[in-house]
Amino acid sequence: MDSQHSLLSAAMQTGMPGARRFLVLFLPHWPTDYLKRRDSQLKAPLVLYEPVKGGLRLAEVDAEAMRLGLSAGQNLADARAMVPGLTVREMDRPLLEAAFADFADWHSNASPLVAVMDAVSAFGDLVLDITGVAHLFGGERPMLRLLLTRLRDLGYTVAGAIAPTIGAAWGISHFARSQVVEAADLESVLDALPIHALRLTPPQIGGLTQMGLKHVGQLRPRPRKPLQARFGASLLARLDQAYGMIEERMVPRLPPAELYAERRFADPIGLMDDVLMTCHDLAIQLAIRLEAEGQGGQAFHLFLYRVDHKVMALSVNSARLTRDPTHITKLFANRSERLEGDYDAGFGIDMIRLAVSSVSELDAVQLGAFSHQGVAEDLDQLNDRMSSRLGTMAVLKTQLVASHIPEQAARLVPALAANDGSRDSGWPVPPRPLRLLPMPERVAINAEVPDGLPASMIWRRDSYKIEKASGPERLGAEWWRSGQRLQLVPPEKPKKGETPPYIPNLPQFDPEAGTRDYFVVEDATGRRFWIFRQGFHRAGEPAVWYLHGFFA
């Protein structure tokens, strides 16, 4: 037991947990504070109730109601009797959870990594990974003071703490005064906290209290195996997470950015043109940093922070790695056109951040006056801009698939995803018609002999005399795809005013049949068709023929 205690002390002294720094904000009355900010007609004391097991019980209470003796879980009728002038509203949990998510995203203007700590409550606890960003605010203490002050100015009750671990910062923010804890002081500060600071379940807290264990420091000298046997492994996990013996990971709400540039405004802006001009300036800053590191990005994210603690996020993607600021700005310009009336700057935007993710190595390219090296890149940039303007699924490319069955040898994928390397698989592609029918259509064929070349064809009640024919090219069933059926996509329902597509009432193509013999045939007018015989000709059972495509 002494060896475990010595190991933990050595870890504290060497600064193992101090590798990262976390800031936790505790807002005990956030739901009621938020609703009072949203509706000025709501007066304190305010409580929110919801049905629980056939009764109405308090779910949230504001600071004034708590001072008058009310608490969560109390019967609503009892609460009305205790406080006659009580303001009561039914709790809309989905609304509050969505609002708290937006509230959390707004705090990414302080740190790009923000998560909601919903293990104890769906709203009320935020954690920010401030490793490497505190110096932008003059240090950790000024940063904590700034975040607490601006929330209190907005009318929120809030406490906060900065510590080397998420568990420690949460416990200190809930059960101690707001403060910054260094790695060397973590052990002594945590030891003095009540066991509630470990985010334990009520049965665990009740059992520890019965054993006379009231403080976190009393748990560490105890034998670990009996504790685990009685209270479960989660108790030891919370203890080790708080002291930094094991890592506790956070899940950021917004996509983590590998590089970003931002600009704060003394006077808020609101016009989209101003936003795009700032985006171009930030793209230039990012391009300089990416070029210095020999990298490029494929995913770019623009965050617009409003003064009313809300954030708007726009994301665009590029088909290939890029660091061209003009191209990045055009992507966001085209993306903004799709917003239409959804863009709302509110009372103004006081900060804009441009971030890049999916970063990989991108070497510099030297272009000549008569070089064609930029042709493919220009085409990809055109696809990027059209995808941003029209939507990802509106711009498609053909991607080859390793299959010799014609209708399975290619598929349509978004142009932004077409450069993943799968089309360069080296699969041989024999000559194929320029146009394939969505589904092979049955035709009537007359041949000189049952297995000979076609002499005439009837398709959609029109007769075609075959002048020339070549073949066959035999395609067998793909034995490695046994059990798979052809997936034929039905046509989309026509919009109002549009002519419905022509779908002939012909026998359906049988995808389970195996061997096909393909022929290239030409009629008297020079039209060339791609037809095939399904299966083999047998006595008394003629083979079935299909038309599959047309050559130019």
C-alpha cells in the first residue's frame, strides 16, 4: 500500500498529469438561468418540473428557490405549499439539451476543444482542453477570470477550476472555490474534497459514507481489491482519473482542428461579404503556415461566434489536398449561397475562426508556361466549387469497381470522394459501349443457327436487320460473389410538371442466370448495339436475348 502511495506522489512531483491542462465550468442553475434570459417575464423563484413515476417532481430549481429550501426531486405540490409565489414551468428537456449544446459550442472561442460532461447531468458541466492556449489570455488565471466574468455578466451562476485532469477540475469546481491548481498541489487539494467530487453513483456514495469515508484522501490508503469487490471498478477508475494515474479522454463537440487562424473584432460585424473577406485573410494566414510545414488540407471549417453566445459553423471539403487561399474562399462563398435565409448574424459576430483538418503532406509544385500539370487540379477545384454550391450528392463521378459484370463494374460516387485511390486498382477494362441501359431489355433474335450470329432483332416492337456482327465475348458468373443479387436502383419519382421516365413493360432481367455471350451488332443504318444471350441454347428451350447498350 505504501508503494502505491509513493508511486502516486512521485507522479505528482514529476508532473505526469501536468502534461495537459483542463478548465471545467460548473453552471448549477443553467436551465433556469437560460430560460430567464430567454423570457424576461419569468421571475424568481423559478422551478422546472417533469412527470416522474406518475407524479410531478422538481427537476431544476434556480438559486432563489434553493435558498428558500427547495431542491430537485421534491414533490411539486409540496414546493407550492412551501413557496406560495413560486413560478412553475414544465421542463422541455430536448430544448434545453439542444440549447446547452449551442452554449458549449460558443465556448470554443476560448479553446477549440470543448465537450459537454453529461455523465452526471445532461447540462451544467463544460470541459475545455486549454493546453497551449492560456497564454493568449495572459495566463491561466486571467483566462479563468475572463470566462467566469463574462458568464456572470450574462446572468449565469457559474464556478470554475483549472487542473491537470478532468476529474480534478470537475471536483474542485463543484466542491471548492474557483481556482487554478498546479500539478504539484493536485494531491493535497483532492485529498480535502468530499467523496462526491469523484462523480460516483448514489449507491457508491451511500456505501462509502456508511464506512466512515467522507473525503477523497481517505480512499487512497485503503486496499484496492476490497473496494473494487464492494463498489465496482468504476470507483477505482474515477479515483485514478482524478489523480492522473489513468487518462480520461474528452469527446469534443466540434471537429478538432489541426491548424486554425482566428480574428476578433472590437465592433461586431454582420454582413456576409465582411465574413468572406475575413475568411480570405485567414485563409492566407493558414496557407503560409501550411506551406512552411509542407502540408495541405482537405476539410476546412469556418466558425462564426455571435455576441449572444451562439456559434454558426460552415464546413467545406476539397477533392484533393490544397492550401490555395483563393480556392478555399470560393468554397465558402459557394457554400454561403446555399444558406439563403438561414444566415443570421444576430446582434453581430465578434470572432471568426478558420480551421483545417485532414492535413497531410503536400509538396510544392513548379508550373511552367506550357505545362498541363494544373489541368487535373483545375477540374477538381471546379468539382469542389460545384459541390459547395449545389451539395455533395449533386456532383457525381463514375468510379470503377473490380467486377467484369457490366452493370456492376462502375458506380456513381460524390466527386469529393472519387479521389480515394479505389479507381486506380489496375482492374482491366475491356471495350464497352458509351451508353448502357439502366436494366437490360429483352429482345427477339433470329439467328442462322441456334448458336450462330444474330441475323435480325426486334426491340420495343421495331425490327432491325443485322448487317454485321462480331462475338461472342463470354462473361461467366463471379463465383466469389455467390449469393449476391443485382441491385437495381428504381428511378426517382418525377417532380410536379416533369414528364415521367419511360419504363417499358418488358419481362424482367433475371440476375441469377450465369453465363452471358455478348455480341456487337450493326444494322443497315450503321447503328451498333451491344446484345447478349443469357445462358445456353437447349432443345425445346430457346435462349433468351437482351439488349444492354449502344455504341456511338
